[in-house]
Amino acid sequence: MEGTPEAGMSPHPDHTLRSPCQHKLHLLPADLRDVSARPTESQTYAALAVTDICVIIPGKGETPPHTFCKVDKNLNSSMWGSAVYLCYKKSVAKTHTIAYKAGLFSRYPEEDYESFPLPESVPLFCLPMGATIEAWPAHTKYSLPVFSTFVLTGSSGEKVYGAAIQFYEPYPQDSLTDQQRCQLGLLCSKPSTPALGPRAVHTNKVICLLSHWPFFDAFRKFLTFLYRYSISGPHALPIEKHISHFLHKVPFPSSQRPRILVQLSPHDSLMLSQPVSSPLPLSGGRFSTLLQNLGPENAVTLLVFAVTEHKILVHSLRPAVLTSVTEALVSMIFPFHWPCPYIPLCPLALAGVLSAPCPFIVGVDSRYFDLYDPPLDVSCVDLDTNTISHNEGKRALTWKILPKKACKNLLNLLNSLYQQLVEGQQRPDVLLDLSMNDCTELACGKSLHTLEMEIQEAFLRFMAAILKGYRSYLRPITQAPSEKATDASSLFDLQGFLKSRDRSHQKFYSLMTKTQMFIRFIEECSFVSDKDASLAFFDDCVEKVDSDRPDETRLIEIDESQRSEHTVFITPPELPALLEGEEPALCYSYTGFPVLSMDLFDPIEGLQTSASRLASRQSCPASPAPMFRRTKQEIKLSQKTAKKYSAIPQMWSKCLLRHCYGLWFICLPAYVKVSHSKVRALRTAYDVLRKMQVKKLQPPDEVCYRVLMQLCGQYGQPVLAVRVLFEMKKAGVQPNAITYGYYNKAVLESTWPSSTRGGYFLWMKLRNVVMGVAQFRQGLRKQLALPTQSPLSDGSDLDALSQGSMDSSADTNTAELGPCAPDTIKVDPTDDRHSTGDQSDLGYNSLSKEEVRRGEPPERDSPQDSDSRKESDCS
């Protein structure tokens, strides 16, 4: 290693490895690890150095140990014997260090916002390996600041993104105790112990910025500017002016101003770009970083671990890479959402989470393995060596368990994108990580942002392929819900779904369907949730993947606002007013990053309240919240349909009629609200819906069905909602996640017609029975008296009386829609009757109970009787 002393001989005589030909291989002994790890004075103290070595013989099944890198050069130059390879381990070379728990000594603002309180664990995540006091050799160079990111998840699932920059500052030796001096080697505890040479004491410090948005590139530039500002000077403005200017004077990017160029100083600037308005979950990860550090096959293997809910431990010596890779990992499993513990950058003090009995995704510094051994059931992913380690006694899963066709397409896409990423890399890894941003153009001609979206689209296409057709196995609630109605087993036909998949892939699908996130996915698909827009977007992706040309269809489309070149320029903070020709006084200089003074911050003008601040944050680009309107996918489909049919007069007229019906149903909530009879208004809308179906408008407008289902839930008409669902299926419309969620909400939360009838209804029912018996008896008398005369005369008083009783029965039970069984209410999808007020007695059959027991056939009516009865019914 450059700058590290080389060992010329071994203190032990027999450090050799004998092959069958008695060929000796001289190796660097592991006893010299401390010597080889100690940097010279020309190096930075925190530089990486070789701390351990070993040799492996692959012919005997040996592999590089965990966290070891393999040198691809055979040490056995002989023609005989097995191949021998050298492996080495790199780590941060540090000695004479004291670690403490990190703390907070300055913050802005001083008081918490109600909508954005400062988490107490922030210091631990800023310094995951602890706050340290270190003794360096004299004249040792300072290392460059280290940028790191982390993610904090609140109890409500809301994420807080943190960006931090760590650096070293001198620490006064007068503040050290004698015990600390001994630990740092500055004071000899024993007279016989030789004293070390001149030493300088330093401590690490961090500047951190928290936000609800992952603008990590901009935050890195701003934090680097603050660090440089603190070690240079003197300056005309205090550092507090720059902080308050950036936090309060820089607007959030929007569709009208998608780019904000902030000029921090004459030599420093940064760019804030509007986040992509997409139903995909917001993420602070980079898929390009994941693919670059793991390669295609290991990236797909990591996807298998996540989808089957393994215990995943990601580690690296580069803290900024950890958060980027773990955030990309939880994004690539969309539409699933990781429900278990998730800590992208875990502090050493919280490493006990690795012993948790549940699945997790945790990122740690690789120096964790110098102190602890991970549990045996954890899969370790080393981003520095591109290796995945498993428990030796357990057969690990690989990407080969995935469905072949979908996996082959994914690997082909990732291999192509990986080659473009490697060819476009013009700098060393360290410079690449610090300098590349979304606007960087690669050698292939694509921007990094475009390549990022293509990698994400490849994983999205894979997830849509393996879940294709899942919606046809959802079980809607079509009767009065029971206690088990919301169980996943009642909401989804799991066995039918598994039988529809290839038998050779049953192991993968069986593991996936047993996970917590798959069960939660089914629940989110079945009921209204904040992820409805994302699920509707995924359903649209499934349809595109299942189309005739899936490879030519783009799943993620760039928003038009992203193509806009409109940029808002923000100038640096203004200098204090001076007389003409007068130079500003340079009165602010620092020896290190200072403790912030609240008196030097600019007064905040028009400070928002917590409620207005939360409202403004929620008004930023986010997933659409569907109520009585179309989703983005439905709007795009309508636009494409109108463009397609605009040149065909007959189809254009049907397209306009389709939009007229859609507008009528979108305005329906206002009509129902002002209507005196809500039930009658809903029945009218149901009749309009059926008339729309007769027109056979293509494609059917799903928003019409969704609005009526929402109103059925709002006004407590579950039976009508079931009928709307069957009408929707009859029209060939598969409900998306939003429509399906509102349907299940309507039938689950509404009050169903009770099986216990009221007294008035039972008396009316008895009256109908008596009237019916009277009519039968009257007909028999007339038939006996006049055999040639019709048994029932038209327009008789009893007919009118009986008909009136039926009408009154229907009027008094307007809330009960359709035929009702004693226990539950089911709707026959083949029933085309649209009247929802008729009451029919389903308890009467053509046979009495006594006749059924005796097995006697019913008496047949003569043709004359049946004709007369038909005439009576028609009357």
C-alpha cells in the first residue's frame, strides 16, 4: 500500500504454505498488522490501510473471509499444485483514541416546531461510531470532511432525512484529565514504558441539516460551504446570516419554478430541483450507486432477500453510500413497503437491534466487525468488496429462485445499464461520489438522472411481471361483513393465486406470500389508504407489462415540469449598508465551527404557524389524493382516447358523450347533497349508470362507478354499492385500487339492512298473506260456481287492495334495497332488474313443508288457470 511501511522479513521462521511440490510461498505475517496499518506523517490520520491478510485455496472450497478483498493473482507460479490467492482487509487506521457518546451543543432554531420537532437521537446518527478524542502524531495532515446521510422514521411512518459533514478540530490538552492523557499515550503510566513523540490532540465534530425532503446533493454543498467558511476568514458577515438566509429566503421548487439556483458566495453555488411528482414513494436512494457497488447479480439477490423478508445487514466504510443503497433497496420492492425495522445508518450504540427476532434492514460502519460478530441468521452485504455472506450452516437464497422469464429480462436490463454506468465513469470512486449529481452527463450521452430512472423502471417492470393478474384474486365483500371479513384470507384467494403460477416457482411465491408486507399489500389494495394513488399507478404498470409490446412501453414518464429550463436565481445575503466608497469591515473570523449565537440570526418575517407550515409542506409535489376526481393515469388515458378518436366522427361523438356522463357523475355529490331524498337520488344515478352501459361507450369511465360507490358509503347504501360493483364487472371494468378501496369501505362501514324485521313490517306482511288467501278462496268459489268463467276478474276490489298493500310495504322500507335473506344479503350478478324498492318474499315456495316431507308433487294448474293468473299479475 502506498505510504505504508513494507515488511521485509518475518519474525517467525515457518510462515509458509507447502503445496504438494514442496514449493514455498513467503507471506507477510499477520503479526505485523499494526505496523502496516500505522500511517506516516505525510498521510492523513484517518486514511484506510491494510489491517489484516490471509491466503485462500479455492480448490479446497475456500472463499475470502468476510470484509476481505481478494487479489486476483495466483501466488503459486508452479505448474503443479492448487491456485493460491492473497486476501487483505482494509480499515481506518487509528490508535490512541477515546470514544464517547455524542451530544448536541448548538442548534437552530432553538425551539421545536410543532410539525417538525428535533428527534433526540440525531447526535447518535450524526456520529454513529461515537464522539472521539484522538492523539495524532505531530504534523499529521487533516483529513477531508466526510459526508454522511441518514434517515429517521417517526411513529407515523413519516421520514426525516439528515445530511451531516464530519471533520476534526484541535482539542486543548489543558482540558484533558490524567486518565485521558494515559489513554491517549501522552502520559506514561509506568516508568518503564517509553513515551511517544510529540502529539496533537483532536476531536471530531459534525454539522447536520434535517429536512423532510432528500436534497442530499444540495445539502452537501451547503454544509461544505459552512465548513470552509468556519476555517477561513475574516468575513464581513457572520456564519449565522448564511444559515438563516438559506433556511428562510430560499423558496421550495415548484412547477412554476422547478429550479432554484442559490449563490452562496462568488465561488460557491448549489441547485435545488423540484422533486419528481410521481406516485412512487419519495426516496433518498440512488439506484445507480446500488448497481455500481453490487453489480447486477448481487443486486437481484439483494432484491430476493428483501421480498422474502430476510435479516439484511449492509455495511461499508463509506457512510454516504450506506443510506443511498438501503434507500434504493426499500424502493425497489415497490408496490411493497418494508414494515419491519429499518435503520440505513445505525449507530454503534444501537447495534443491539441486530439480535432482533424479526426481519430488518440495517446499515452499519464496517468497523462494527472489528468489535462484534453478527448473529448467524443475518445476511451481510459488503459494499466495499461486493460480496454477500451467509451463515455456513444455512443454504442461502439466490436470484436463481426467481421466475425465469422475469428474472432474465431484469438481468439483461441491469447488465446493459451497468455497462453504461461503468463506461460513463470518468473519475475515481471517491471523486465520483463527491462530484456527480443528477445533471452529470455520462460518456454514453445520458444524464445520471435518466440512467437512474431506467434502473428504477427495470425493477418496477420486474415487480409488475411477478404480480401480474393479482387483482383477479381479490375477494370483494358482497354481504353483511362478519368478524373475519377483514382477514387477508378472506380478502385474497391465496391458493388460486399460487396455482396460477408456474410450479417450478412455487417456492419463491410461497415465501413471498407469507411475508408481513404481502399481507399488508393485500389490505392496502382492499381498503382506502394513503397509498391508493401509488397502487393505482402500479395497476397501470401491470397492464402495460401485460400488453402486446411490454418492452417498448415506458412505465415511468418524466413530468413536463422537469423539462422546463425556468430557473430562479437567489443572491447571497446582503452586506450591511455602507457609505459610498467604504469597504465592509471584516470582523468575523473563526478558529473552528462556532457555537451559534441567536442574536446574529436574521429576524424571521412572517413566521408561519405550525398548521400553516404543515399545510405548505403538504402542498408540495406529492401523490394525488383521489376523492371525486380522476387520477393522473385516468387523465392521461382520457387524453389519449380523445386524441385517437378525434379524427373519426362517430367515435368522437361517443367520446364526447362519455365525457358528458363523467362530468355528470363528478357533479353528482352536489346533487345528492341538496336532494331531499338521498336514496331516491342514488337510485336515479344508478339508473343513469345502467343507461350509460347500454350506450357501450369504450373504454368505460371508471370514475362514474367510483363516485357512486363513494356516495353509497357516505349515505349508508351497501346493497346498492354491491349492485354497482356487479354492473362494473358486467361492463368489463376491473376496479383499480382507489375504486376497490372505496367499495369495500362502503360495504364494510355502512349499516346493512337488519335481518330482524320491525313490527310494522311484520303486520304488513301478515296482511298481504291474508289478502292473498282471500283472493285464492274467492277464485275457487267463482270457479265452482261458474266453471267457464275466469277465476279472477280484472279490476276487483281485492286486487286493488292487495296491490296497495304491496306498494305501502315498499314505501315503508325504502332503505332496504333488493331481496333480503334472513341472515345476509347477496346480490345476483345476473339480475338485471334496476328497481331497488321492490320487496319480494323469498320465504314462500311452491311446496309446503308438509308436502316436502311426504314427497308429494305440487298440483299443476290448468292452462286456463295459468292464463288467468298471468292476466291478474299484469293487472
